Amino acid sequence: MTRPYEIAVRAEAELGEGPTWDAAAGRLLWIDILGSRLHTYDPATGRRTVRRTEQHVGAVKPRAGGGLVLNLRDGVGLLDPDGDFRWLHREPVPGRRANDAAVAPDGALWAGTMRYDEAPGGGTLSRVGGDGSVEVVLDDVTVSNGTGWSPDGRLMYYIDTPTRRIDVFDHADGRVSGRRTLAEIEEGAGFPDGLTVDADGCVWVALWAGAAVRRYTPQGRLDRVIDLPVPLVTACAFGGAGLTDLYITTARTGLSEPPALAGSLFVVPGAGKGAAQPAFAG
């Protein structure tokens, strides 16, 4: 049987996460949270870069004016195109770190946090404007993870991993309401982690301890499963020139005998059709 995936980057990331297609640069961004590293990968040339961050980094996204925005342990920072770093919003909380983040249709960064000990309710989901303004949207989160929007921007999907749910909200003008469950991951299938929404409005979800990525329709029906050879599958995103290739990050943290490919970046060529992602407005 032909495997659907290829190995894009063979790596040993401790906690690989957050694949994001940087359309302006024609490259994929991804991070190793606990390794404090920012990776780039150009699929056209195979060129790779690795930059160490001063803190654990939960997410990285392109900025509209060039450079990158980083969701870091102590807040949200900016990397300028020349490589200079500055804080946009700094709010260190002992025992807490950044986790996944996503850019909304209006260019705001929705940035998640969690406690290192994963204490229930110890995390948040905040909306960070391009001017550095911050509004806490959810303040009773345990492991803030995948966040994404429907193609028309009217729905927001969200995962707080221990709930085992993919939730959906109504979204308008930077506000969310009407939280409800789109789908629930059954016992024994792993835990939902990062997500991406494709051009058809289907939600692709990585399964931590589930060795797979699943696709759910906008009605919450499971209609596709991509099995992977490693247990800790963390996040997924469409990339490549036509946004047809699905990139998948993985981890090896906590595994006593990690498989050889744990921590690598995988790709499923021609998996579907991704939706163009906005850049951060800051």
C-alpha cells in the first residue's frame, strides 16, 4: 500500500508545532516549542534555516509589512525583516508559556497560553491587535491549541486539548459567541491538537497520541484519516505554491523510545486545497 505522506524535513524536534505557509517568501515556517527554535523550509529548493529563540516559542506567523510575529513564553514579540527583535506585548506569568496561535481575517493574532504543569484553567486565549492591544477572550483554558476560521470568516474553530472537542463559535468583528461542539475525539484515538481549515470549510485536526490527522466536514462528519508513523502528531497546515500540500509537524517529547521519524516535518502532496491565510497586521 502506498503511503500518503513524504518526509519534508527529517528532524528530531522535541515539540514540533505550528506549520504556517509564508506566501510572500514561498516557505513554510514551523517551530520547536521546547527546543526554542524557529525553522523555515523552502520546498522548491529544499533550503532550510534554523534560528534559536531566547524563550520557548508557541507560534510564529508572517507580518503584513514583512518580518514575523512570535507567541513567546513572556508575551508577543516582533521580528523585523532585518532580524531585530522587539516586544509588542510583554506579560510574563510564572509557570505559564505560550502555545498555538492563529491570525484572524482582520489581521489580529489570537494567541493561546497554558501552564507548564497543564493545570486546569491555567491558560488563556487572547486577541492581540496590530497596535499591541490585548483582550482576553477565554480565561478558563487548560491547553489552548488549534484555532482557525471558516473561509467566510463567520465561524471560528477552537481546541482546548483535554476537552477532546473541536468547538465552533460564531465570529463577527473580532468577537465570538455561541460556543458549541463540532466534533469530539473518541476515547483511545488521541487528543485534538492543532488545526487548519481548508477552502471547502473542512477542518483538519492533528491527533496527539493518535498518530493521525483527521478531516471533518463543516457539519462535523469525519470523512478522511491520514495515518502517520509517529504517535505525537501536533499540527497541520496547507502550503506550497497552490496551497495543495498538507504539512504536518510532530514531536518526541516524553517518549521513552521515540520512533526514528518522531519530531520530523511530514507532507502529504495534493491532500486538498488550503485557504490563503492573512498576515498579522502589526
